[in-house]
Amino acid sequence: MHSRHVDGLVIRPLRTGDTATVLALFDRLGAESRRRRFGLAETRLSDAELELLSRVDGRHHVLVAYVPGDSSPAGIARLVRDGDAAEVAFEVADMHQGRGIGAALAEALAADARAAGISELHATVAADNARSLSLLRRTTRRLRATWDGGERHVVAALE
């Protein structure tokens, strides 16, 4: 798969084992963004977490977004396939949040999922993470969310 240009962004697939890109984005996340994405305000990723987050293979698909004039990643979107469904997650650098990067990544990831025969996207979202829920709403007309403590379990049906 090649790079694509979407709304002024360059979106490209992550190369497997590209830990430098994963770390560069992680370093651009503030404590609150890290808490919402990882459940904790982690200050560093373990070697095992880094290996998992930089894995790309038949089950793991990762897209990276860049804004013009910035060589560091602005956002990352991941999916892990499980049959005809996939778990998804998104991260957008604090300085780029609210600028449509997450939406562009969500739409590109959903398009790739549809092309791969995936019919549902699943996510676990912190209760106060309205932006992630909004990203998933953009991918479908049918979104189902259930509550479990301080988290929402979300299923987005892909048409």
C-alpha cells in the first residue's frame, strides 16, 4: 500500500517494526491524551508494548498521518483483525487535535477495513473521550455502545 493524500495530510502505512515513528507520536501525547488512549498516563512504553504497537502483519494494520512542514507523525490509527471484525484505536498529537486528523485517519482505516472484508470495528473508549466516539461515528450509520464502569464498548458496523 502506498501513501495517500487526504485533506492536505499524507497518510501512509507504518512499516513493521518502525518503533521510531511510534515513539515519536507517543512523545507528542500529553498525560491526558495518554490516559484516554492507554488507560493510564504512561510516561514510557515498555519494550513489549512498543513491539506490539509497531507490528504490521496480516492481522495488524497501522496508518500514520503527517501534516505538511512537520516531519514527525501527527497521528496514528491501528486495527487488529479478528475474523470479520477488528479492534481499532487512534492517537493524535496534542498540538494537532481538533484539526480533522483523527477523522481522516478513521475514514482511511475504515476504507481499508472494508476493502479487507471487515464488517465491524470495535473499540473500548474512556467515558470522557468524546473525540474517539465521534471518530467512530464518522465510519458508520450504525453505532452501538454499551457501558462498563468508566468505559464504553463500541461497535461500528461497516456498510
